[in-house]
Amino acid sequence: MSGVSALLLDLDGTLVDSEPIHRRGYRAFFAHKGWDVPDLSVFTGRRAEDVFATEPGPWAGLDPADVLAEVLLHVPDEAAQAVPGARELIEVARAAGVPVAIVTSAGPAWVERSLVESLLLGRDSVDVIVTARDVVDGKPDPAGFALACERLGADPAQALAAEDSPAGVRAALGAGVRRVHGVATTHERDLLLEAGAVEVHHDLRALLPLVR
């Protein structure tokens, strides 16, 4: 046994390299509206509705859900590439008796598509899925990670988390997870370390020995 109470995994940018797809959608949306494209990193790791509701921008005064619905019309209809080591990490953890949860700012349909089309896994390949619909406040609020640990019956202090965004790292730490590893697919290593990641890796293969 690895001594890890649970493996808590973000989805976008951590298990699947979907940020390029999403950013193409945002750029197409802003071009369609005739708006200047903002720093798109503000959306990484956070629920889009939260960003539209709280961050200044040309969307001010509009209904965040309506803006998101329009954005989604511009996102390319394609599956994302799996981050190297993602499928193996889930399979190795489950084989070692470590429960696995996905904690994501995305919705259920995208989680299922990513599991099946990108990771070539079934819905039952993970024990718990916490999506944007399951919590009132999204990352960097710790609610999603706290809920995952609660549903798994896992001690967050003994859990291992992987995140690609500073918001996600802070969310996991806020839930009491002490070992939060950064994945440098979308953010610089220094930003993830500054947020509190214990280590930062290029992909998920470095985590395999930790869950065996």
C-alpha cells in the first residue's frame, strides 16, 4: 500500500490537454463579439461562470450562464489528447487500492467524454467525480476537493492531488491536502510553486511511484 488515502485529479490540463481546444473556443467567441481578447489564463482551472460573474470585462452586466452558453457554441467539437501517464496513473492507483476522484470545473458530459475518448477508460474507472454542478463555489474555493474526500471517506491530509492551475492548487490545499503536485501544461512552474505545489512535473508519469 502506498499510504495515500486518495488520489485527487483535476481534469482539464491535468488528465487531458484540453486547454488549447478551450482557448480556441474563447478566441473565436471574443472575435465573434468584436471584443478584445483578455488574458485567457484567468479562465484556467476556474468555472467560466465564476469568471464572468466576478472578473471585469466586456461581459459585465450580462448573465454569466448565457455568456458561457454562447462560448460553448464556439468550442471545437473534438476530444482532447491525454496527458502522458494519465491513464496509467488511474489504473495503477486503483490496482494499489487507492481510491481515485476527479475534481473539475467542467461539467459531467465533458468528464465522461474525456474518460471514454481521451483516456480510453469507462465511467467506473474512477470512484468519485465532482463537477462544477456539485458545488456552489468553484476553485480556488476548496469545496470540490473537500466534497471528494468526504465522498471517498478519505483523510485529506493523507491524500495526493494533481493540478495544472494556481487556482486548483490553492483549492486542494484549502481542503487540507498537503501533497499537491503541479502539472506544467498550462502554467509556468514558478506560478504553481508559488501557489503551494510541493513539486511540479511536465506530465503525470512522475506520480506513478507515489501511488504504487
